[in-house]
Amino acid sequence: MTEAHTPVPPSAGDLELEERSSLRRVTGLSTELTDVTEVEYRRLRLEQVVLVGVWTTGTSEQAEVSLAELGRLAETAGSQVMDGMVQRRSTPDPATFIGSGKVDELGETVRATGADTVICDGELSPGQLRQLEERLKVKVIDRTALILDIFAQHARSRDGKAQVELAQLSYLLPRLRGWGEALSRQVGGRAAGGVGIGGRGPGETKIELDRRRIRARMSKLRREIGAMRQVRQTQRGNRTRNEIPSVAIVGYTNAGKSSLLNQLTDAGVLVEDALFATLDPTTRKAETADGRAYTLTDTVGFVRHLPHQLVEAFRSTLEEAGRADLLVHVVDGSDPLPDDQIAAVREVLVEVGEEQGGAMPTELLVINKTDTAGDLALARQRHAHPEAVFVSAHRGDGIAKLRERIAGLLPRPEYEVELLLPYTQGGLVARVHDEGEVLAEEHTGDGTRLRARVGPELGTAVQPFAVAGGPASTGPAAGTVDGDLPAPAVGPGR
């Protein structure tokens, strides 16, 4: 077919007749092994799928990259991609997603490849799902269901599993349906799940009963997630009270966030060339070159068209990013469309920030995988994002410069103080080293003399040991000696 030289506006009148009447095959998506004698291939034959997308806006390259990403998602879920096609339309067909005539063409491809599943690159309505399954006679799922399935496979912690199950049930509830009359018959008594007389009573259909059970389970999961959120808030509160800055590593899925965490902290977390390998946040302690402590948190990755059910279910996890002092935004420099990745991540971050009612933290853009990206692609990124840091988490290139940039962007303690701490106050000396920034230290006959920058809480604790005539604060409040810091609290524990 003839490619358009400029992006075509999404109006039916402007679409080329040939584009609207064709179902474009996207080459290079099949992952079927050509040599069937490969070891153990026949022992476990993977689910075979055909991918289909609708190109409504943007360029043909964006449409094909989106379908290629869907193929990687399918492989991550354990499927084998047999074929992939894109249909050019102004809007998806409300009944069958790709149009009635194209469903017949898709059915021929399904039969020719022997596929048992069709995956659509978009979120299908319950009606579209039912129509496609009835006509294709194979299982049909959409992008949202595929991502939810991957999350279910990769969730390990109790918190992660609960959030994934809540997202799956939220997606399933409006799409609950049965084959034939299996779920539409009326049930009561013992058939009604054992509730018997005094339960919901006769006349409730099985599908209504299942919906009620799903809603009850969702309510229980929300309570459990709320309780686990309280635990996280307590942990976060401890770090805040100790005035330890926090850094959240965010970015597109498989951009190399976990590899970067390992490079910065020797965390030893799972690193895998797969989408959504990390679902459970990992927090590790790190130090700047001048000895200031901070925390680094590896968060769940994002993806284009991230299902809103997942954003809602993982909101408590995403709060780690919204409440951090600094965001390290990791981008896959080898991706064909890195700017689309950046836009997708920022879209979710803005949504989370609005939910929390505050502005997003400072963002440090990190272009990763410079060892696999081409020179031309890197030159484009350097021109588009001159403030970014270019690294290779795999080889360690640029990590030293990244550490410097992180140290420069971390918030510094607000108050500069000069102290003389008796040797009996070794605990306070340790706190100043752990929570503050020591500028000078000297051991004298009377004790340890320190010049340091500290936060308000620690400043209050050390104020009784301030040296008269010490330096004035360079923070928002002036002075550290003559009562300018908050007065120490009176009562037990002080």
C-alpha cells in the first residue's frame, strides 16, 4: 500500500480509501520457533496469539511500535505471537473494534496460524468482547487484561498481590458473563452458594450472586490495602522525622530502574529483560560523597495506556513517588520513541500528584542504555534534553556523574550550627553525622566540636550545646544560637 508522507488527521473523510479498506500486517512480530527440534520446545507449547490494533491517531511508526510493545507484553505473559495486524480507522468500531468485514479477515488469519487467542491493542467494551468471541470462536482479550495478567504473575508481596487482585476484580465486574444460559439462571436455597433460606433468597441469578461476591471481596481487599498503607505511612513518617531525604526511581517498564538501583546501592534486586519484572517497591539507603544519607526507592514501571484500574489499585505504592524529595526519571535510550515513554510516565505522575493535592517533586531525567542505543538516537536525546544525565546501568558508564547530580539536587538541612558536645553525648554526635551534614569536626579536651547543617528537629535537640557566637543560619530562618531555632520541648524524653 502507499504510505502517507504526513500524519493523517483522524477523520473518516480524509482517510485514504486503501488504508480504510485494508488490514495491515505488521512484520517481525512472530516468535514461533522455526526449528521445532529445539530442546523441550514440544514439552510445553505456549499459548498462540494473534495481535490486532486500530491506528486512529499519530504516525504509522507509532502504531507499529505500540503493536510491537503489545507483542512483548504477550511474550512476557507466556504467549507465542503468531501474527500481528493494524487496521486504519478514524475511531474503533463500537461493535467489533475493527469493523465487521475485517473480523472475517482476522478469523481467516486465526485459522491459518492455528492461534487460540486474539489480543486487541486497546480496552474493549463488554459488547465488543462478546461480539469478537462469538464470531472468531477463540478467546479474545484486550491490552488491559493482558497487563493485569502479567501483574498477577509477577506480584510477590502480600501488598502487591492484594492490589493486583483488586485491579482484576474491578476490570472483571462489568464484563462478567457466562456461556449461554449458564450464569443467567435463577438460583436460591442451597444453590445460592450455600446461603440457604434467609440469604438473598430465591430469584437471584447466578451472575448477580457472583457480582455480589466480587463486590464483597473488593471491599475486603480495599480494607486490607488501607491497613498496609498505614504501615507504609508509618515507615515514611519515621524517615521524615529523621530528616532523611528520599529519592524515587520512576520510569517506563524495562527502562533499567532496578539495574540503576543496584549500581547506586548494591541492592541486589532482581534484574530481568522483561516487562514489569518489578512490582513491589524496594527501598535502600545510600550516601552522597559528603556523607549525607538518603533513601532510594525502585518503583513499579509505567506503560502506554496504563489501565486505570491499576493506577487506582497501586495508588498507595505510587505515593512513594509523589512524596519523594527527588524523582530520578529513567528513560530507555534505545527505544524507538523515547519521548512517548517520557510523556506516558509524566501523565501518570501528574495524576498521582493531583490526587495528593501538591506539586510533583524535582525531576532528574536519566537516559539509560547508552551502550545499546545508536549514536544518532543519543545525539537527538542530548539535543532534546540537554539537562539529562546519560548512563549505562549495565556497564556503569555515567554513574559517578549521576551520583553528583543527585547529591546536588537533594534538599540540604536548613540550619547551620556550631556545637560543643561533651563526650557523654555520643548519641547526639552520631545523629548529627547520620541526619545532618557535618562541615567541620574537632576533638577537644571538653568534647567534640562540630560545625554542621541540621534540620529543625535535630536543631532543637542540639541547641543546648550551641557555641556562643556560632555562625548564622543559611536556611530560611536566621540564627542558631540566640533562640532562633524552635525552643526545646519541655517534658519527658528531653
